[in-house]
Amino acid sequence: MQRLWGLFKKRSSKPDEESAPRGKTPGESDKPEPDSSTSRAEGWLQPSSSVTRNQLLRLCVLDGMGGALFSACINFVIAYVMYKTQPRNSPPVRLFRLPNSLAGDATVTIFAQCILLWFVKLMSVSYDLGRRAVQPMGFVKEPAGKPMRRLMFLPEQRGSKIEAAGVRSVMAVVHHVLRSLLLASVVFLVLWPASIGILVNLGEPDQGDRTYERLWTPQIFKAVFGGLLGLLTTPTMTIFWLVRAGWEAKRGRLTS
């Protein structure tokens, strides 16, 4: 019994390996563990000092050509359903006169597509930044004027941390919609008059208007129009969010 007691006492006097503090191994990092307040920008790649090959490929191929092709296909299908499947006794397709107005269709397409695409790019660019698939653009100087800072979702005070431009409230959604409508207005001034100038030379005269067949002219027009719209707006929105991400990566952002 004395021998067993001595063995038990000897073993209990040894420090518990699990409770004893463990020293760092030579290869172990000295960096502190990130906490919940760590900025999301710390998980991104470093902002680029110029346009990188990856960014250029994304803007030209994925957003430019890809955005144009996708938009053209979607608009072609929409035009086919809108005009070809109508009853024969429905009003003809005209340039200006409602209800089947190609000019009105082009107007709605610009504003509706810009609003929808704005939120798609907001989420897709944020996702790609988070998985380190693209670098933020860090070579654009942060604006100093208040109007431009408001446009880019920046705080009025330079040097402050930058909040994420998310959609956490109804007002946030409204602010995003207003910016997408601003871009749509600029695109409207470029695309709409040129489109009308082409359409007035097509179709048949009809009391100061133009009339078109239900098949091919509306579909081809809407596909080309939608493709150009995607080509102009998709890379523009990507640049907007990558440039803002560059400022956010440098300043950090307030986490909720």
C-alpha cells in the first residue's frame, strides 16, 4: 500500500500537460487571432497600384463581352415574348405610339436594367473581393469634394473609416436606386437618340410614325440595344465598386 501511495503521489505532482501553458513553436505565427471586429477589407487582396491583367480581363471579357452577350440574349427573349406572341388583332408595333412602342421599350429597358444590374454588381464584386478573386483598384485618388464623396458612399470627413455600402435599410436601397438612375440617365442620353435615329429608317410610314413587323425587327433591335447597354454599364459599375473598394481597403470600415 505504501508503495502504491508513493507512486500515486509522484504522478500527481507532475504538471498537467493540458492545463500547462504551451509555448509557441518556432514556425508558429506571432500574429494575434482576428476578432469579430476585424475589417472585411483585411481579407481582400492588396489594392493594385495600376490596372492589372486580371482586372483588365474581367472588365473586357467577363463584364464587357459577357455582359453584352447575356443582356442581348435576355432582351431578345423578352422581345420575342412581348411582340411575337400577341394576338393578331392587337395594336401593331410602332416607334412612338403606345402600347407597342419600341421607343418606350428602349426607355424602360435602360432604367430597369440599370437598377437591376446595379444590385447584381454590388453583390458580385463584393463576393469576388471576399474570395480574393480580384484586387481592389488602389491607384485612384480619393475625391475631396462633398458631392463626389456622397456619390461614392464615402464619409464627408476625409481620413475616416469607410462603411460598407450595403443594403441594410430601406433608405440604403433608395440611395442605391438613385445612383443607378443617375447612370441610367447618362446612358439614356447616349443610346436612346441614336437608337431612334436608326429606327426611323426602318419599317413602314404610318401617320407620322413607323410600323414594324412583329417578328425580327423588334427582337433584333432589342437584342442589339440590350447588348450595347450591357457593354456600357456592366464594366462601369464594376469599376465603381473596385475603386471604392480600394479606398475602403486603405481606410478600413466600421463593422456592425
